[in-house]
Amino acid sequence: MTRVLDDLEQRIAAALQVDGRASWRKIAAVIGEPERTVARRGNELLASGAVAVVGMLPHPDSTLVRVRCAPGTARTTTESLAQRADCNFAYVTTGRTDCVAELMFDAGMMPQVLGTEIPATVGLLDAATYPVLRYFRTIRGWRFGALTDAQVTAMAAEYSADDTEASQGSDPTAQDLRIAAVLAENGRAGFEEIARRTGTSESTASRRTDWLLRHSHIHLRALVEPALVGLPVEAMLWIRAAPNRVDAVGRALAGLREVRYAAAVAGDYQIVADVTVPDVASLYRLTTDSAWATRTDAIETTLLLHARKRGGRLLAAG
């Protein structure tokens, strides 16, 4: 059975969700705990992999891929998708299809990726692709509720916490991209480490890191497995809704604590959402007894059996 993080661990993880580069001193002050205790427990969380702070480079195009696999190959196919550098997440699921993944790539790459590369994936029988039209929430905006609203406000960083926003300002330089690569591995990397690994001064590393974050050229997110915070049931909701209701349904989903991810997509579904709840009874209530559900035409629910990749980070093969 998966160990659930204790109260202090959950509050530290929740603080990192809001600001992944916050100092232990700031976190301790906000949650009202001794700094030494917060630093020790926080470093233990990061060292164990229970929580990871990673950076992600924004891409202009992203697509959900829903795959049906040859019998007995679902894990292999999911592994193949997860190993792709452009894969954000890859899950084994229940339902008519066996796995779902999100791919993020540069402009103009969609025909090559979806028309040539994905059909050649090992074990794939057929695939449905759903280009993302708009994000209502990404996992960076997910909050599992361990902090009060006042604490969330106090933790907020100066730079935007909404990675649904497009990059702003001038394009990053080659040096900036090297800094971003370090942050992609470890979003809490210190300026000394960034400077050493990129061949810059600490002052330059500090200034350019701040610029990258403020202009949304890299998005930081704290990855926390839902089961570790008492939410072991995870599902993908494939939602059909009339065009004039898509925005309202998407915004409503983005306001729910249960929703980790929600996006408007092109295809035979209009919205896809990733939700996490304590048990199947809660999932039933969420999909049948919620105000947003009354505005949909249909909801297909598929349970997540195994997450191989989240937020661009490979997880245990399991």
C-alpha cells in the first residue's frame, strides 16, 4: 500500500506547488513551522522523489494521443510513448483504449509526429489524436488543499503561476536555453550550480533565471503523486459538450480541487480532464452530481491504472 504523506509533508509539498523555488525559510514562515524542521523534511521529500520540482519549456503545439494496443502490449506501448522527449505524460488506462499520452512539440512538427512517428509506435493497433485548443488547467495549477487560501496567497511567487499563458517578450538566447535545461532537471537548482553547469557567473544565472520565469519561457511545477496525498483514484474524463458550453464547462472544471488537468481539444470529444479523488464513490458523485456535469452531453470515464510519466518526468516502471 502506498504511504500517505503526513500533515507536515503535505503542507511542504503544497507550498512547493505554489512556488517551487521558495526558500525553506519562506515556507516555514507561511506554514508556521521551525525552519530547520521544514528544511530537513523538505529535503527528504525531494531526495526520496516523493516530490520533484521540474521545469518545462513551453511549446506552441500539443496533442493528446489515445491508443489501442495489441493484446498484452499496453505497458510496452506506453513505455515507448513515455520515452519520447516530447511526451509530457503517459498513462495506462481502462476503457476502449489502453493508454493515453500528451505530446508537446514545436510549430510545424504535428504532421511528422502524428502522421509518421506515432503510427510506428510498437504495439499500436490504432490511435486517435486530439490537438489541444486551450488549457483550462495544467498540473502546475493543481492544489490538493493542504494549505489555506491565505497561505496559498502568501506563498505566491512574483512570476506567473499560470503556465497556460504564452511566452512573452524576446526569444531566449542559447545561454538562456542552457539555464532552462538545468531547471528542467531540477527546478530548485541553486544559482551556483546553474552558473557552474552553464559557464556563466552566479549573477548572470540569477538574472536570466528570473527573466525566464517572469516571461514564461520556462514553467516550474512541483510533481506530487496524488496517492501520496490521499487521492488514490485517478481518472480521465472524455467530455462531449455543445460548442456554446465548452468554455463554461472548462472553467468550472478548472475551479475544482479534484481536477489536475483540463483542456479543450479538437475531435469527437470537446474537453479532456484528469481528476483525482479519494475513492470511486467520490468519482461517481463528481461525474453525476456536479453542476458542471449537467452542462455536458456525455462523459466517458476511464480509470488510470499506471502513470509512467508525469510533467515530463519518468516514474517507476511499476
